[in-house]
Amino acid sequence: MEEILKKLNAYRNTYQIASRAHHLTAAAYQRYNNWLGIPVMALSAIINTAIFATLKDNSDSIYKIATGLILVLATTLSALYFLGFNEKNAKTIKSPQ
């Protein structure tokens, strides 16, 4: 009986450590989400505005349309990147304990 209790305590300790590791990982992903996502979004918006503002001298509208589409794509991709760590955070929190 004593041997069974020792094994149960060992399993309990292992799962407590794993549970703590999951919560620490979730917190780390949340920090990464904020540290990387917010500056990427801000820089993307600033750069996109600056590039689009320099195109007003060019009278050819095809360049303006193409540049506008590329800038929208860049902003969208940076927004998707911003959401990536959030998904990992949610998956880590929902993992079995």
C-alpha cells in the first residue's frame, strides 16, 4: 500500500509541475503577443501611410491601386501575425491539467 501511495504522490507532483508549466507558457505567449504584435501593427500603419502619401505626386492611378492593395495585404498579414500567439495562449490554457 505504501508503494502505491508513493507512486500516486509522484504522479501528483508530476502533474502539478506540468500544470504550472502550461500556465507559465500561456503567460509567455500573452507577453509575446503584446511585445511583438502591437509594435508590428503600429509600424505597419505608419509605414503604409508614409508610402501611400508619397504616391500623390505620381499621376498614374494603376500604381496607386497596386500600392494600396499591397499595403492592405501587409497590414492584414501583420494583423494575422498579431493573432497567432493569442491562439497558442488559448490552446495552452485549455490543455488538460
